[in-house]
Amino acid sequence: MKSKKPDIFLGITMCMLVLAAVLCIVILNLQKRNSEEETSTEASQSMSAENTQPSGSGAAPITSTTEAIPTTTEPKPTVDLQPINDTALKAALDESLRGLTSEWQVMVIDPAFDTKVGSAVNCDVNAWMTANRMAQVFIMGTVFQQAQDGTLVLEDALDDVKAMITANDTYAADRLTDKIGGGDTSKGREAVKAFAVANGVQLGFNRSVSGASSGRNFVSAQQTAEILNLICGGKLVSEAASAQMLEILLTPMDNLEIDTGLTSIDNVRYGFIADIEPNTCICAMGVVQTANRSFVISVVCNKPVTTEGAKKKLTELISLTLPYFES
């Protein structure tokens, strides 16, 4: 009988060879996987190193490929204002008034330099003249002063202030005078006069602005120009109150009754209070703003020869003043 031992040994040997081959394949696969993971880790670390600046280098981490576009705001050009040629303006005003038979006063003020140029004929530039409605700007100032002092609520009076200034509503002026006096018109007028004195000017406030009472109101071109100059300079009551009053003055006006000669001129804002009473007074006081600067002008005429002639002269005086403030 033939022995089977060699066959058994052969089978065992074959099995061992197969197992060894399988183990080799497994080991090779594991080595390949480890090699791929190491390569991936090195690449990731390399990218991280490229995107991170060294500590202490002063450079910020790169977080975006889009750069911010710097924006700059161009400063507004400033105008180097120069004093007006007050000598030439004075000569022009004097020449315009020369030979007139009525009483005329003109006062022009440059708020930027506090330059004052006055002219008059048949009276002094600061003499009291009849000007019944010119009290309106003093009334407005008194309203704002009382509002600041807490004796009057501005919101309760503001509509009448705007009507008085922008529509030349004389009855609104009367209502405000009454309100200033706490219901007593006489006390109201005294309070307005006291306000004027407190601000270095004077006003003869003896009758209602509407003319409902007898008497006359008196003021001069210089006094009215001075009160407007305080507003333009932010010095009447307070800077904020002055700014609000100035804006009211510069609001386009209805029922002005005069031709300022400014309506067709570009880059000019203006506001005037006018008083046209035939055979008595032709007056206007106002603020004019050009592109670069402002000026105050007040004109008072008493005993006009003709109303229309006096109104034309008033327009002429405003128009000839403007060029001195346009540069």
C-alpha cells in the first residue's frame, strides 16, 4: 500500500504559500494607503503655511482675494473772502441819493468782516424815521428770546412768525405782540422795545403793526441793519435761534410789495421785510446771500415825492450793492 504523507506535506506547503501571498498583498495595500495619507497631510500643511503670515511680521492673514477700494471725500473748496471795497460802495450809494428831496437812509453791512457802509440825504443815517412794519423782525427776535427763557412756547407762535415774515401778515404781527405781552398788547410792545435795547439797538414801537391803533413806529436804517447782522452772525438769542430766524427770513416771500431786482439772478437767496405806505414811508430791510457770502441792507425813505419813484430808487440801491458781494 502506497504512503500518502508526501501529499499531506505538499498540501500544507501550498496553503502556507497562499497565506504568505495574501499577507504580502495586505501589507502592500496598507503601505500604499499610509503613503497617500502622508502626502495629503503634507499638501494641506503646505497650503496652510502659504496662507498664514509669520507671527510678528506685521502683515494680516490673507482672508480674501478681493481688495477693498479706498474711497476719499473731496473737501469742499473754500473761498478766501476779502473785505469789500467799502469806499467805492459808499461813493456809489452817495451818488445814487444825490439830489433827492425826500429823506433817505441806507445801511449795508458785511457780516463776514462787520463792515458797515451808510449813506443818507436830508437826514442822518441813524435818525429815527417812520417805519411802521419794520418792527416785525424785532417781534420775531422777542418770540425766540421768550421761548428760550421759557415764558412762551415757540410751537404756539411759529406759524404766526412765518406768516408775519414770509407773507407780510401784519395781523400775525399784532397777534404775536399780544402773545408776547401775555394777552396785553401794550406790555407786548414794551417787551419788544426792551429786547431791542438788550441787543444794543432801539425801536420806537408805539402802535400796532397793522395800523389798527393810532401813532407811529420809528426806527433807523442803521438799527434795523444791526439786528439783521446779529441774526446773520448767529448772535441774536442763540446760534440755533439765529439760524432758524435766518431760514425764515430767506424763505420765498409772498406779498412783498417791492421789486428787489434779484429775482432773475442765479445763485442768490434773499429775504426782505417791506413797508409801503404812500406819502409816509417806503422801506425795506433784508438779507441777501450770494454764492460765496451774504450782506444786510436796510433802506428807509420818508416823505416820498411819489410812491413809484421811491420804489424804483429802492430797487436801484439794492441792485447796485449786489456786485460788491459777488466775488
